[in-house]
Amino acid sequence: MWLKLLSPLLLIIFFFEHSSFAADTVKKETKNIEQDVEDLKQRMSELEEKNKALEEWYSNFYVQGKGRMSPFLGESISFGGYLETAVQHIYGPDTDAQTSAYSNVLGLDVVAEFSEKIKLHTQAVVYNSMATPNPQNNPNINPPKRKFTTFSFSGLLSYGYVEIDTAEKSSVQIGMGAVPFGRALQNREPTLFLTRAGPQMANQNDTTIISNIWWSGIHLKGAFYNLYTFTPIVSPDVMGIGGRLFWSPSDSIVAGISAQSGVIREVSFYSHGLDFEFKKENWGFLTEYAYVENSGPVLNTESYYFEPYYKFYDNHWVFFVRADYLSFPTRKTGTVSDPTIKWQNTVGVNYLPLPNVRLRLSYSDHDYVADTDTISGQKRDYESFEFSAATAF
């Protein structure tokens, strides 16, 4: 009888314990699931942050073309530069026929942005070339003829300055950079020239042909003016000054007037020049004139050129001609007097498969005139073919 009474009670106790155990199990499992959900949300948040960072990196590097780093000061840094290589064939009445891959140049640019108004600009250039000790074919120089000779290697700081924006189109630059004299002299990026070295007034292997090629110290830059100081390499104790005024009423016209005054080897000089460019649709032309007045008995220097061009096939091709004159009666090669009065007439074509890649082929007739045509019975005239390639990155 007691067994009959206890059986229902035992069943109730067993059912209660079992229900309690099941509830604890469900509660525990629910808690585990909730924790898994929280872990999954955290993981998804981390993945979203990584994906956002990856999209930003892709946009900076591949869409906007920027290389961004975070150095110890936390400023933004962009890297760029250019590479140019050239092969030239020369020949003439008293110049042996020669072909040389004579020029390879690498330029590396760094721009550090400290704030919206303060930036650092630098460019270092490395030259790897075959030297030509006697480029004017003067028999009084060693070697006595124009000739590609030994391997030459050099490097320099092309420009380096801090730029502070003072207004929308005005800034102050402190350091050194390409002098804003005319158009060709301030264009130090070879990927923009139609020929490798540009016109004669820009191809300055001598100390000063038309002007000092670098400003140094302070450069004030505005919407229509440049004003700068400079220090000649051979007269470092005398500061010079220069400037340019320019006018551009539309995208088709740019006109400018330049001036520079300084002292080189105790001789005062005053350079002044005019430049003008006109372009309309697929054609245009660029011309410059420059004249240097020297104090005392030193003869003056003069140079000018006229360069029309025509673009076709969606601007991928450029055809051009250039008439280029230089009178440089005080030129010296080493310590030897080497006066030059010369016409360099060029015809050529450029191919741009991409906006930042330029392939160039040109022919030039180098015609020395007046008393500089022949020295000690040796003709100085020669002709040249040149192929060059340049790319900016």
C-alpha cells in the first residue's frame, strides 16, 4: 500500500528534476548562442574596418595615384619622378660618324604636405652618360674632335624648397629651384620637351648662357608674377635678383617678360627676355627671345627660337619643327676660348601612347655661322639623329 502512495510522488519529483535540468541546459545553450552572436558581430565589425581601410588604400594608390605614408611627424608624403634615355647618331665634314646611347637620367620627387598651406618639394637627379669633352669640335681642345668618350656619372639636387601658400594663387618658396625665366628654362621635366634637351638656351652646359639656371634663397610666386633671388655658382658672395611678369587671358595664349641681374667673375650682367605661346585645337607655336648685356668689354649673348607644332590622332602624335639661334661669343670649353654662333634647325615627331610616356625621334642640322664656322681649318658643322624616351611616374 505504501508503494502505491509513493509512486505518484516519485514520479512528480523525477519530472520536476528533469524539467529543471532541461531548463538549465536550454538557458546555457541560449547564453552560448548569444555569445557566439556577439563574437560574430565583433568579427564583422573588424572586417568592415579592414575593408574600409583597404578601399581607402586602393583609392589613394591606384585611383588618385598617391603614395601615402605616416612618418614620425604624421605628414602626408607623395613620391614621383621621371626616367629618360636617349640614343644619338652624329656625323659631319670633320666629325666622325658615331652612335651612342649617351644619356640616361633618373629624377626622384618627394612632396611632403605638413598642412593645407605648407609643403616641402624636393627632386634629386642622377645622370649616367657618355661624356663629350669637345662638343663644339674645336681643334685646340683635347681631344681635338667632337667624340663620345668616357662614361660619366653625377648626381645633384635639382630643387628643394618649402612652399607656404599666402593666398589663393600666391605663395612664398624658400630654398632653391628652376629659375622662372621665360618658358624653356623653368621646364625641368624632360617628359614635356619635344626634344630631349629642349632649345639651345635651355641646354646650358656652361655656367651662364642666358641666365642663372637656379633661383636660391626666396621666390615669391603670384597669379601673374615671379620674383626671386639667386647666387651664381662662380660668384657665391654676390646675391642676384630676377623676375617675370606673365599674362594669360585664356587657355590659348601665354605671354611673358623676364629679367635677371647679377655678377659673375666680377662682370655684371643683365638678362632680359620675351616669350609667347599660342595654341588652338590641334596646333600651336612657342617662341622665345633672350638677350644678355655684360659690363665692360665682355661681348653680349643672344638666343631665340620659333617652334610650331601639330597634334593628331587624339593628341597621341605631335609633329614639330624648330628654328633655333644662339650667339655665345664668350663661351669657354674648360679654359679654352670656344666662341659659338650657331643655328640648330630641327624636325621631329613625338608619340605619346600614354599621357606620361613620350617617345621622340628627331633630326637636327647644326650650322655654325660667321667666324665660328671653321677654327684652324676644321669645320664645326654636323648633323644628328636622336631617339629618346621619357616617362613620368
